[in-house]
Amino acid sequence: MGGTKRRPYGPTAKTRQMVLAALGVVKVATAEQIRQLMCPGTASAQTVRNGCLDLGRDGLVESLGSVGRTNAAGNLVSEKLWNLTGPGLEAAAAVLDRPVREMGGTARGAARSGAKHAVKVTDTLAAFLQTPPEPTRSVPRKRAQPATTSPSSSPAGNDTATAPAAARERPQGLGKIASWATEVVLPVSGTLTTPGKNSPRADAVLTVPEAGVPVMFVEVDNGTESPLTLAHKAGRYREFFRRTVKPPSPSPNPHAQKGEPVPMWETLYGPLGREGYPPLAIVFTKQVGPAAMNNRINNVMRLTKAHWAGQYCEFDTSYGSDERDGYTDYTDAVPILVTTLDRLREHGPLGPVWSRFGHPTRQTLSDALDNPDDERAFGRRQRRRDQLSEQQREQEEQRRERERQEERERWAAQEAAAEAAREPDPVCQECHGPLESSPFEYDLREEEAPPADGMHCAGCRIQMAEPTGRFGRVFRRLVTGDERYPRRQRPAQGGRAGYQDAYPGLGPAW
């Protein structure tokens, strides 16, 4: 590759920035790993290697150790490990736009010892990122460079014969290199700079709020630690998540009450927007058989159950009902997700690669982070039960109303039939009123009236029993107003003739 007197290895400014950004996050890596993290579309790691050499001339990076790997031909080869110097750490902080105090150390000791764990952490970050390869323009070289590209599904650092394999489409990744931080101290006591004893140190922390992952803590397991040690780490994470501090101003949680203590992790990373603690992802990197891997995962799951299981709350579904239902309270539970590095490389972090402890099947990240048996799910089931109960009550009320209506119609039909079959009440032949008084009201005239004759009412019998002579007629006419006996008209002229005119039916004169 062509160069200049100032830059004899010929790297571009972009290449230098990529190297600084990658080493600022992962602290130690090979040139091939940096290529996988930042520019997998390049045909060879020589571009990154030249950038590291150029930065080394400026005293920003150095190589204090190496790591062995097996190439495509099956031969054991050695590759340099690169790490930042003190000035390089400051330069990387400027590229990543982070305070220097948050950058951590230079990892010089890890580089000298071969950094076996740090190398696996870097491979894990590359599998999470799945950086899409960008098309590159060929650069004139003085001599041909061997292609060192490895496909995304192969372990970083393994050579392949041809470059086109790297250009194939990768699964969707999660976040960017600036979304990550490694070797992050999580103080269960003390401060971030002087943490208390037994404070965990996360292998990596991912923050991608725009992708629905405000924060995720990642532990990389090389198979060198026992399941009991991993369970102890999960317990220390839980202790950190339980720690509360005075709320900053303004509080990261808009729903927190003024003066109320807030979780310390929330002040650092913001609220999750869901119940519980941030997720802890464990990535198993050791190449073992399926049975051995399942046994290890099951042992870790059994030993950490107290940290991820949550608290089950059971209730009666309704008053006086024997049916019971409930939900799991995840307020004090740590979601623990596990996967393998091979699955992560093949399907990406958004694929169905996650097994969450307590969930029956392998899931995508969004499904694994969800709590299908929490209070929200119980509330949905309870609302459904209430709706069904309300529908049953409405149906029962409608049935009863139909029965009442049918009963009213049946009684109405019976009354109509009885009314039609009933003989009409007898009437008085004289006044055409009721012949007998109401059975519910006693008629006092019955005591004065003559005995019933079956044809006249009590009033008419009384009138008919009154005197019929002239005095009786006058009495009825004057007292009772009986118009059947009208007053006679006085003759207009005196004498017998006048009476005969008025009453032509009278006989001879007196």
C-alpha cells in the first residue's frame, strides 16, 4: 500500500478512527477482530493492521502480546493483540465522545497474558453488532495481500480462501460500537470510582434505547468457571439492582415521587419502561457438545432460580368462586437470558437464539424480555372473565325477562278466556244498574229493602215498596223527586170545565 513520510503505512483517517473506537470499547483485540467489528466488508485485515502500525508509531496503540488461532488450513498461527496506551485512551475517548474517566484501563496486563477472556468478549460484541459490510474500493498495492476474511458465522480470526464470503448478507445486528462499554463496575456499595467489596464487574454493557433495550448486561462464559460461580455473579447483580440512592435532579424516572429513593442503576441508564430489573445475558463461548451445553445451562438455571423466578401471587377469580388465578411479580427478579456464541453469530441478537430462564422455548430478544405471566397478563385475563361474567348476567336477565313476559302473556290469555266464558252480571229491570251490590262493599240499603226478587236492585225495591196513594205520590214527588208522578197543572179557568180541559180523562163533574 502506498504511504507518505508522515504515514508510511498509508492508513486513512477513517481507519485510524475505527481502530481507536474499537480498542476504546473492547480494550484489546486482534486486527481481524477489529475488522469484524468495524469494517467486515474489507477483503483483508491488512487495512486494520496498517492502521494499528501507524497508530503505534504515534504512541497511541501498542502490541504487548499475541493469541494463537487455527487457520483454514488447520495450522496454528499467532496474531498480535493490540491495546491502547495512556494517550491512546484519551484519543479514543475523543472519538467515542466519552469522558476519559469512563474509559476504564488500557488492558496492558491482559494483553501480556494473551487476553483469552477479553478475546471472547470481543467476539461476542462482533456477533451482537453484525456490522453490515460496506462496499470498498480496491487500493493499489505494491504486493498482493492474502485474503484473511472470515464469514460472519465463523469464529473471528479464522481465514477463508476468498473474500466474497464476507460480503454475504449478515443477520440484523443490535447497536453500534459506541453503544457498548466493557469491564463496567457496578458498585453494590461505595462509588463508581471506589466500589465496595463483592461489587460485580460486567463483561459488557449494551445501551440501545432506540431499539427497545435501554440497558443489557452481558456476561461471557468461557467454560472456565463453575455454574456455582455464575450463580454467585447473578446474585451480586441482583444486589446492585436493589441498591437505591437519592434521586438526582431531575430524576430519570418521571413517575418517581419527589424525594423518593430510586434504584442506582436507573440513575445511570434510565428507566426500562417495564417491570423488573435490567436483563442479564450470558453467552457461552466454549465449543462443547449439545448434551454438555444443556447440562451446564440447566445447572446455572437451577442455581439462579431464586434470582429470576419472581413471586407468584394467587387470587380468587371472583367472590365465592373456587376458581383461582394469579400472576408472577417480577419487581425483584433479574431476567436471565442465555445463548451460545455460535447461535449469536448465525442468527444475530434479534433472532430466535435466546433461552430465558422460566420460559419454555427459545425466543427472539423482544419475546424473551417480555413477561407473559405478569400482572398485565392477569389483568387481561381478569377483564376477559369480567366480560364473560357480564355477558352471562345479561343473558340470564334476558332469560328471566322472557320468562316473566311469557308468564304475563299466559295469565292475560287465561283471564281473557275466563272473561269470555263468564256469564254477564244480571241487571235491574227498572234502572238497568247492577242487580246486586259489589261483594267487596256492603250496601246499607239491603237492610231496608224488601227481600230480593231477582229482578230489581235494593234501591228500586225500596221505591216500589213506598205508598202508592195520592199522599204517597205527593211525598215521592216532593221529597224524593220522583218524576213518574208529575204535578197536575192548575186549570186556567175555574170550575169543572177547567179541570176537564186539564184532565180530559176525568169523569163527570162532582
